[in-house]
Amino acid sequence: VVAPNALATCNVYTVVRTLELAKKVNPNILTVAGGQHFTATAQESLETYPEIDVIVRGEGERTFVELVRALGEKSSFSRINGISFRHRKKILHNPPRPLIENLDDLPFPGYRFVEDVVNKYHFKMMAGSKAGYALIEGSRGCQHRCTFCSQWKHWAGVWRGKSTKRITDEMEFCYQNYGIRFLWLTDDNFGLGKHASNLCDEIVKRGIADDILWFMQVRSDDIIKHQDILPKMRKAGNRWVLVGVESHSSTTLDAFKKRIRPEDT
């Protein structure tokens, strides 16, 4: 099985080229594509790219396990929710898989698979040329429905967060096991309310606030609403916040369904 991921459309060429090479090595390899691009274009992608055997739509953790198990047992893919695939020259789309209710149920990412190269990649712009970094997923989805963004459609308009304990567990694991001090919270919109405040408290309680640096992505209106939390974030090791710059035009904001006013940002 070869299964690359296309988070965005710009990744499609690399994914398809990888699967093309896999098929040249062994035509019997099962090639699987996933990610937001292929989720949104499952029919088109299977029609366009003969290199793809199966597309995993939406969250892939449980779907992919079932797919590999079915392959090993040589059983039908017809009962696996969340996939699109070819069968007898037809493209079939199985029902979508429900979202995982509790993200804490997911295991840690397989850091052991990249531990030999973890110190070869640096976020020079922020972390410094000799500082390794790790990506930490604290939540999935976004509660907003901006018309230009694919996130809310991909995640069914639902925001789900990991517990602050789980997030801090991953931070601490990366620091203690790999010496990673720079951590990027990859959430599309982490938010600066009670959840962020509790995360800061947990980091300080663990005694790692002076050992790590981290940054996150938030909306500008969220910063305005929760300015009081910024000093606490600084104390907990936060050094950067990636902020989306908003339009000064109410007409534009309304057209994009941003649900904010220029004065809110």
C-alpha cells in the first residue's frame, strides 16, 4: 500500500507522481490518496488519475485501518465508510464516515518513524537555523463559515478540540524525547478563550514554559476579545501569533461571511 496525502491542491502533482512511480514498481500495489483536495474532488480525481485506486475522504485514521485490514483479508471494500474507489470499471462512493467524537482517543503521531531526521528540518524564520520543530494538532475544524475557505466544509462546520492535557502531553513528549523546543500548533483557528487559558495553565504547571516556544493561528477579532490572555500566553512560552489580516470594507466582510465588522479587528 502506498498512501500519500494532498492537504491542498498544490500537493496534487507530487501525490499523483508518487503513485505513478509506485505502480511502475509493482502494478499490484494498492494506491490510496487522501486529504482535503481529494476529498472534495473524489469523482473527478478518480476519473482523471488512473494511478489512484482508492480515495479516503475526510478523517483517515479509522478508515485507513479498515482499508488495510480488508486488503489483508481480501474482503470487499463496499462496507468501508469514507472511501471512493473503482470496482468493475465503475467509480463507487461509500457513505461518509462520522467525525471522531473525542480526538483524545487518537494515538500520538508516529514520531518514531522520523526520529532519524527530526533534527534536519528547521523553521529558520522563527525558531532559528539550528532549532528543530514539531507540529502539534490541538483541534480540527473551524466554527466559522467564510466563503473562501474549505476548512468548514471539510470538517462539516464543526470545531473539535483535544483536551489541554493531551495537547501538553504531546508538547512535553516532543521536548523530552527529541529535544524539540519549537512547537507549531497547526489548528486552523485555535481561539483565545477558556481553552487557550487552560492550555497555558497546564504548560506552566508542568514546568516546561521556560523550555519551549510555540505559536498558533487565530482571528484578529479573537485577539481583540481576549487581550487579557496575551500576558498569560507569553508566560507559558507563546512567542508568535499568526493573525489573519481582515478587510476594512464591511461589504467585503459580509460577502465573505466573516461575521465581523471592521471595528472588531
